[in-house]
Amino acid sequence: MSRVFNFFWTLFFVSNVSYAQKVKFENKEAEFLKNYTKFSETEDFDSKQTQSGKFSSEFKKFISENPETLTYDFKELKDKLYIITSEDKKLRFYVWDTGMGGTMISFDQIIQYSSNGKVKTIYTSDTHYFVSEIMMASINNQTYYLVIFNGIFSNKDQAQAIQAFTIRNGKLIDTDKIFKTKTKSINRIDADFDFFSVVDRPERPLKLIKFEQNKLYIPVVDEKGIVSKKFLVYQLNNDCFQYIGVK
């Protein structure tokens, strides 16, 4: 009887802890949503600057002190922030508009990742890129996260990039050169473009870079920044993404 009692007591205790955590996260999410909306909608610069700084500080502190947030859904807040998670739920980016930029938008960023059962956080302030997608590939039995970044420098001048990340020896590595062009190996591929050449495309964020059937497609952009219908194609093999030509 005691074993049965202990089992149900443990189950009851765990269920209540899980429920309490869920309520805590939901309450904090509602608070962050309110504060973000408040500073993003105000037109007074000094007030916006103060409230934006406070939001960033408190949100970073909450994420850092609550590693379980790595797998929390943030159903309401992700309509305002870019909260992008890898399929294996080991890597997540939180990116939000600080309201401190003009046409060159300024973002703050938290990177959250799991290694050997421990969740770690990295902070970046005043970046002009947000993350829209994380794809995954395996190279030499190492999992790589292909992160799509989007740069906004003006209404016209924008960029999309893909960068390789991996988790190794407890650290998040972003320097592995897994993309091989005709002449060199690199860890990131950028495509700068004129936004007005793709403004009629319906998807937001834009999906200019694609990864399909083990092939990576990078849009060809001409000297005026016009995005063409052609792609630079990189084939995934055991060692890298190897450039194989234009399609």
C-alpha cells in the first residue's frame, strides 16, 4: 500500500508543480506582452527608450532564470516577438524590435540552447537582424542548425543570410565553415537585395533562401539588388554544403 501511496503522491506533486509553473509562465507572458505593447505604441521617444530598456532587461532576466522556457510555447508573445525554435527544441532565438531604430530597425536578441541537460543563454543588443527560421542538417554525424537571418537597413536595402550553428562541448559554435564555394569555405552566406524587387511576394517574413531535398538554394541578386528567379545551389554531402552551380 505504501508503494502505491508514494506513487500517487509523487504523481500528484509533480502535476501540481507543473501546473504552478504553467500558471507562472502564463502570468509573466501576459505581463511582458502588456509592457512590450506599451512601449512599442508610444510616440514619446524618452518614454519609449526607458520602457524598451526595462522590457529588455526584465525579459532577459526571466529567460535566464527559468531555463524551462526553452520549450514553453509563448502563444501570445510570439505574435509580437520573433520566437524561433529548432525542431529538436535544443536551440531557440528570441528577437524583438527595441523601437530605437528608424528605417534601420534595431533588435535585441536572446539565444537559448541546451547542452548535456543544461540550458544556457547568450544576449545580443542593437543588432539589425531578426531570425525567421531554423533548419537542421547532419554533417559528419554532427547536428548543424541553419539559421535564417533577415537584415533591415532601410525601407529599400535589406538582406537575408544563412549561418551555421552547432552545439559542441557545451558551447554554441557559429564559426564552422560548412559552406564551400568555388574558391573558399565559409560559415555564413549573405544575399543583399532591394526589398521593392520582392515586395509583391505574399509571405512574411520573406523566404528567399530555401533548403529542400538536401540542397540549399541562395537567390541570385544582380548589381542593382534585384532578386532574380535563379539560385546558387549547394548540395549537402557528408562533409559540407558544396556549391554545384546555378539553377
